[in-house]
Amino acid sequence: MNETDAIINAFLHEREQEIIDTVENIVNIDSGSRNIEGTTAVATVLSERLAQYGIEVQLEPSQGAGPLLVAHINQDNTSQAPISFLGHMDTVFPDGTAAEHPFSIDDNGNAHGPGVVDMKPGAVIAVYTLIALNQLSTFTQPVQLVLVSDEENLHMFSNAREIIQQHTQTSQYVLNFETGQLDDGIVLSRKGGMIVDIEVFGKAAHSGMAVREGRSAILDIAHKIIAIEALNDIDNGILLNCGKIEGGIGENVIPDYAKVSIGARFDTVEQRDYVINELTQLSETAYVEDTRTHMNIRTIMDAMMCTDESEKLFEKLSATAQRIGYGSIHASHVNGVSDAGITSSLGIPTLCALGARGTGAHSSTEEYSQVASYVQRAQLAACFVAQQGE
């Protein structure tokens, strides 16, 4: 551990209770992706904490979702490309969950509550990483923090994706403070994903008196669902799930409408294009004569690709972990998508899962994070960035 590492270590440990209190504060705020009031409240808490330490911060509006929190240090230094931190302030949970399962810490030092691993501690860790760097008198590297309000629904109703691209496109590298892994895996690659709706329009008719006149939308979409599921290639990373279907009004009516919503995941741009092409061809195929099909890609998230540059970045992070006594970390691939895919697709070296260690994401009762990891992860990130900025 060098002198700068020691300064960061002391600074963060002195503020450990403040960090825990901040996590508790925002975990106890309902902030589902569609809860603009809740995500704004979380952003306000974090903005006030940053401002307390003299950091410039703005809440930027997005169309269809809560604000983006954008903070900068050393912004006047235009001679160096900025480093970017990413994260999100929303959760998957409905209103009322925070009151039913408020923040708590058990006897094993694990915190519980909605979003307590995905990823409210990660947002706080990113905030305090920025704060710790800002108090270093010798650190002049520009760093920016971008926290969004609707990552969990993949920015389906907003323009947050475009705003992330605008802020990060010139970044030297990106650290995403998503859920950390219990075994200290740092994510170098993630699947991309998209949500696709396929609607079939047929012709309603009495299922007994006018059976020859009807055109069953449900029958047509049933054939399509079988064909879609057959596209799964698990060994090669292509995953499709027909997760929601609807259609019909009664057993004695030939249905004139049916809809299937599909979750698709892929590892590469080529796989993404393959899936889109196959779904398009299926949509153009009528399994029931005189039916009509409409396909809509509701949202899409690019895959986070492991590159030579991101591997080099990971090796430097691993060396930092050893230097400061954090311990060993390892490279990891996960099937879940994240905003790291946005910056990775821009060709920017990106590391993900620098948030709190924990598990059970998206379960209000099983989700937990290790409280000790809050300071540990902030120290790891801050010491790493500080050395790269020397």
C-alpha cells in the first residue's frame, strides 16, 4: 500500500458509518423504474451527499423516466480523457416493498432490503469513490459519475441510453458499479438482451356456427412460439424465452388477436442480428391463412464484449487489489445485461460489477449484501483510479 492508498483507506474508513447510513436511507425509498418520484428522491439524497463534499452535480431530466445524476471532478482538465463511473438508482420492486422489508443488518454483517445489492450500495460506493478521489490534492484526472433511473427496464420508456452515450463517448475507460459477486468476480463480458413483442391479427368468428370463417390468431402464434423456442442455442449463448402470452376472449370465439412477449439474450452483435433476422422471418410467415403479424422490438441492450483493452484494465485492477491488501479478484462472464453494454459497444474499455458483494438480486426477501464490502469496494476503485491518474 502506497501513501495515496493509505490516505484513501483512512478517508473511507472514517466515513464507514456515513456510507452505511446513506445506503440505508436510499434502500428505504421505493424507487421502481417507473416511480419517478422515488428515483428522484434517491437522486436527491446522493446529490446532497456529493454537494456536501464540494462536488459539482446536476440532475438531468430524461424523457419517460426519472432523472440522471451527473457529477464531475476536475472537469477543467481538458487535456485528458475522462474516466466514467456508471450505475443505476432504480429497483425492480413495486411501491410498498421498502415499508414491508426495510433496511436491516443481521448478526453476520449482511444487509437486507429492496435493492440492497442491485444496486443501491453500488450507487453509494460510486459516490464515495468519487468523493475520495476529489479530496486527493495531487489527483487531477477528470472523472464523471452517471447514475440512471431506469436501468432495470433497459430504458424502455426513456432516452437515458442516448444520454449515457453522450456523456461517456470520449471516456478513457468505464467502471460500472453493478452488483458485486460474492467470490470477487469482476465482470468483463455480459450478454446483450432485447424484449420483442409479436402480435397476430386474425378474424373472430363463432367457434361452432362459423368455424370456417374464423382465422385463429392463437393457433398462428402457437406455431410461432414453437419456432421461436427452437432458436435457443444454449451452448453458443443464444437464449430466447417466450415469457408472456395473451389473446382471445372466450372458449366459443375463434380469437382474432394474440400476442407473445419474448426475452432474448445474446453474446455478440452477430448473434443479435441473427435473432432479429429470424424473428423477422417468423413474423412474415403466416401459419394460419389470412392472418397478419406485427413485430416490435421494445428495447435492446448491446452485449458487453471482453476486449484486449478491458483485459489489460482488469489486470491493473487485480494488481491494485493485491497492492492494497484487498485480496484476489478474478474475471467473470454473466448472462445478465447492464449499461456496461452501452459503453462497451462504443469501444470503450469497461469493467462491471464493482458494487457491493452480495446475492439474491430481485428478491425482496433473499437479497443481501455484505456491509464490509461497501468501504472495501470503494477503496479498491478509488486506489485503482488514483494510480491510473498518476
